Amino acid sequence: MKKEEFLERYADGVRDFSGVDLSGADLSWADLSGVNLCGAKLTGANLTEANLSGSKLSGVILTGANLTEANLSGAIIKFARLFAANLTGADLSETDLSETNLNGAKLSGANLTGANLSWVEIRNTNLSGVNLCGAKLTGAAIHDSNLSKADLRMADLRMADLRMADLSKANLNDANLNHAKLTDANLSGADLSGADLQWCDLRWAGLTDANLIGANTKNTIGLF
């Protein structure tokens, strides 16, 4: 579909564009709040500063798309492909990104507060300083990623795979890391105060200057 037709139909009140092909389309700064793009193809599309709040994007293909500073708050983006997408500065608060492929995505400055990232793939990705406060990351594959200085307060990281991840100086205060895999992870200077580390695998993890005050270390593997 041509972008002009798409925008014209949206302006006329149409919201269901499921399965549409808008690959490479320039939709920067477009107001598309509440749009249904489930299963749509937007490979390489330009959605810089676009408003997609409250949109339905399940199964959408956004591989290599530019979503810099886009508003995706409250959107449903389950089972989507965001491989190598640029989400720099994007608002992803309260979004449902469960089972989405975010490998290699650019997330610098993104707001993922309260987002559902259960069972996502975010391997080999730079998440340094990203706001993940209260996010749900149950079973997420985040190994080999950079989470240094990330805000993970009260995050649900149960069963998450964080092997060899860089979590140096990350804030994991009151985070739930029950059964998480943290082998060979770098947790130097991390704040783990009040965290649930039951059955967490910390073998060969770097814990220099880490704060474990009030952490639940019952049955933690490799801590002592």
C-alpha cells in the first residue's frame, strides 16, 4: 500500500490495517494512535517521532525500522520482529512486547517502565542506562547484553538468561531474580539490595562492590 493511501484512509477514520505492506514507507511524525497493524510489514520504515500509542502491532515486522523517539506507550507488540530496529529515545512504557525479537535493537534512552518483556530475545544488545523499572522480563534471553547502569528496580527477572551480561552499576533494588541465570555476569557495583536471589545461578559472576543488603540469598548458587 502506498503511504499516501494509508494516511488518507487513517484520516478518514479507518484503523484496521492488519497485514498491510508498508516496507520502507516514510511515516515520520505521523499520528497513528490506536492503529491496528497486526501482522503488517514495515521493514526499514521510517517512524521517527511517530505516535503509535495504544496501537495493535502483534506480529508486525519492523526489522531495521527507525522508531527514534516514537511514542509506543501502551501498545501491544507481541510476537513482533524488531531485530536491529532503532528505538533510541522511544517511549515503550507499559507496552506488551512479550515474545518479541529485539536482538541488536538500539534502545539507548528508551523508556521501558512497566513494559512486559516476558520471553523476549534481547541478546547482544546495548541496554546501558535504559529505564526498565518495574518491567516484566520473565524468561527473557538477555545474555551477552550491556545493562550497565540500567534501572531495573522492582523488575521481574525470574528465569531470565543473563549469562555474561554486563550489569555493572545497574540498579536491581527489590528485583526478582528467582531462578535467573547470571553465570559469568558482571555485577560489580550493582545495587542488589532487597533483591530475590533464590535459586539464582551466580557462578563465576563478578560481584565486586555489589550491594547485597537485605537480598534473599536462600539457595543461591555460587554466591559463597
